[in-house]
Amino acid sequence: IIKNLGVTATVTSPTYPILNEYYTNSLSIFHFDFYRFQSYHEFYDSGFEEKFNKNSICFVEWNSKIEEVGIKFNIIIELVLLKNNERNIYIKNNKIKFHTLDEGLLKTIKWYLK
């Protein structure tokens, strides 16, 4: 998804650094992985709340670790593990119930960028 938003840099998992930052000419993109957080207080202690603003796109893994923060996510992508290491991917937002991952995902994200 991040590559399709125009990022030319290598995109990696932020599991160990917790946050990877990417920039294009018009976008600031932040990819968080809160798996290692023990409490939502770590979110505030890290200063990450400043990244969540109308001028950025934030992708969050393990959002359940920071639910108490009360961030309203515009788009939620749910990965459901199936047999044989296959996955179903669903998208949920305020205007569209669920979609499977295809060009519709990118259209939905790009729609939010307008």
C-alpha cells in the first residue's frame, strides 16, 4: 500500500523501531507497530500523537494496544489468517462496509487523500 502511494524507498516492518517514516512530494506517511507496547501510556511518552494529523497518513499495526488513546481511524484493514498461510483482507471505514483487497483498496485510500 505504501509503495502504491508513491514511496520509492524500501518499505519494511516497523516491529523493532516501532515507527517507520516515509515521504513523497505531497505526503507524510507513518507506519507504526505497537505490538511491544505494554500500555497506551507509552504512546504519549513517545510523542507519537503529533504524527496523527490531517496532513499525514498513519498505518497502525496492533491498534488494540492504544485503544484508550481514542484515535478515530478512517480506514481499518483487517487481516484474517486462513489455512495454507493464505489471508483474507477486509477494509472497513465510515462510508464503506467491507471490501476485499484489490484496486478498491487503493481507490479508497486515494479517495481519502482528496
